[in-house]
Amino acid sequence: MPGLGTSFGRGGATTAQQDLANADCILIEGSSMAEAHPVGFRWVMKAKENGATIIHVDPRFSRTSALANIWVPIRAGSDITFLGGIIHHIIENELFFRDYVVHYTNASCILRDEYGDPEDNADGYFSGWNESRRAYEMESWQYKGEGLSYPERDLTLQNPQCVFQKLKRHFARYTPEMVEKVCGIPPALFQKVADALVAASGPDKTAAICYAVGWTQHSKGVQIIRTAAILQLLLGNIGRPGGGILALRGHASIQGSTDIPTLYDILPGYLAMPCGGDEETLQKYLDAHTAKTGLWSNTPAYFISLLKVYYGKHATAENDFGYNWLPKITADHSFFEYLYEMADGKMEGMFLIGQNSAVGAPNTRLQRRSMAKLKWFVKAHSRTPSVFCNGARKRSSHRAIADPKRGSFTNWL
């Protein structure tokens, strides 16, 4: 999430799976999408039927590789070098979508004179490093001009302090020779991938990137995703049909819990759930969550649009678009907090959907002991028995956590 959040303002996928059908090229890396996300992969195959080039970058030849036009075997953990090599190739040969880069990214923004990157300082550090605190002081990282909203710009991208020139210098090291040495990818195959992405990007074409936990679970997963975001912005593939970066996730966990969302403190679109007391009116909520600049400066439009979807014609300006009908958070209802409430006898029942709480997190003994104290428990899952009970306790392996009480029964979905 930090990689996407830093690039685009929020840590979610920039597109939907269905939109992959509109792509002219799809790069799948850090995932075997055909096996792990077979329902969503139908849209990849739809794109292929429409003439799109499918590229799978993976150390292992899988079903996804078999269905791709290009399979690229890569050494595990070398993704940044591979993506960086493509970025270097695009910048050095001026293959980026110039009009998009100049007008829709921060590439033309000019950084302060005191800013320096590792290439400038020749010590491996960006400017602002505080050795005693072992952390960066980021004052020098700001733009020239009047803050984030009105920075000074160089639309020619030639100013040595503009973001584009800093980016160019940073990725200059990622030559095809380095890609071959680090990733084990022959220059001819690397060139084939770069050509396919460039050919499928521009004013009238778009390419998409799909990834999963094959990226995010690396120790440098954030940096891998950030590099992919830079690549897509250079090619003009963000915010356009068929383009984007798609984080492939399950529904009830990881990113899906915020995308759908299933977390208790988030509304669809990564909007914060209102809190009781401090945010009792719509205006108080908007004042608390609207940023001055960036994506979240549009929070009022996002939030009111959601209320209109929820309540339709009944959402009017006179009734704050139905804000008072929206539930408010009154306490911490996160995973372990409700386990503690079960253990203390404060929580009597639970509907459990899309999760195996008996084994799905640390301290399984606490989880099972807590659930055993419930008076009723409903477990809904498409592959295991759902427990509609007055005291039944079951988990996904079908072994009872505690003996069910009379009146309990199982209903298969």
C-alpha cells in the first residue's frame, strides 16, 4: 500500500479487473494469476483475444506462463533491477509519453537547490540524513514555489533540479548489461519486453501491470511497487481505460479488506468510517478528513457521492445526504479487540465470513478459547460447513472447538 499510496494518493489498485479487457498489453509479475486468481484472469484472456500481448515474468513456468505471449524467467528478488532497466530504456530513448508526463505527473516540478540525491552526494544518502536520529529530515525534499499546490515547473524537463532529471540520473545505472547480470535475463528477451510495453502505450493505447504477494512479501516490496508506478506514469498508463496497476488480492484479507471493504473502520473508496461524538455532523466529518491538497482534497465529493449511492433520492442537501443514517464507530472493533471481548464475556455472538479465525492469526489458543464462550456463532464459507447454531463451535478443518449445545445444526452453502 505505501508504494501505491506515495504515487497516487491511496494504496489501492488504480483499476478494476474487468478493465484489463481493454488493455493492449498486460505485464504480470509477482503472481501466477491464472492459478491464484482464475476468475479475474478471464479478463486477461479477453484482452488476449482482442490482440493484447501478455507478458509473464516469473522464475517458475506456470499456467500463467503457458497462456502468455512472452515468458520471462527472472531471478527471485531482482524485480527492481528488471523494472528499472525498462525505465532507463524508456528515458534514454525518449520513448515516454511526453504530453502525459509533463501535464499529469510531477516530473516537471523543480526541487529546492539544497536537495541532493545519492548521485549528487556520492555517499549513498539523500539530503537531510540525520545520523544521530538515523532518519531523514525532509525539509530539503520540498519543491520550489508555493508549496505542493503551486510548485515551480520546467515544462521542457531540462532543469537539473526538476524531478525528471533526478529520475533520469537515478535510473541511469540500470543498463541492459546490469539487467542480465542481476536478473539473468538475456538482452534480447529484455528488449522484447520493453518494445512490447512501449508499443502498447501512448495516446491511443494502454498497458496494465498486475502483481500479487510475489512482490508485496519481499523485504523491498514497497520499492518494487513504487518502481512499477514510475514505469506506468512514464508510459501514460494511469487513469486511462485498459491501463493501471492492479494489486491482485483476496476479498476478506490483505488489500481486499480495504478495497471492498470488510474492515470496520473504512468505507468503500478508502473513506474513513465516521466516529460517534466528534463527527456527529457531515460538516464535522468533512473538516476532520479533508486534506488541503492532493487526492484527499476531494473528500467531500467522494463521500457525498457514496451517500447518494447508499440512499438514492432520499439523500438530499437538506438532510446532509443521509449522514445521520450512517453507522458511527464508538470503539475499537478490530480483530484482537473483539477476541478480548469474547474472552471477557462481553460479546455473545458472531457472524464469521471469509476468515478462519481459529487458525488465521497469532495466539490460536486465545482465539479458540474466546470463540468457545460465544452463545451463538454463524460460520459462512463456500467450501466448509456453515454453522448456524445456538452455541455450536466449529472451524474450517471441521473439528469442533467446543461441544455444540442442543439446537445447533450445520447448513451447507
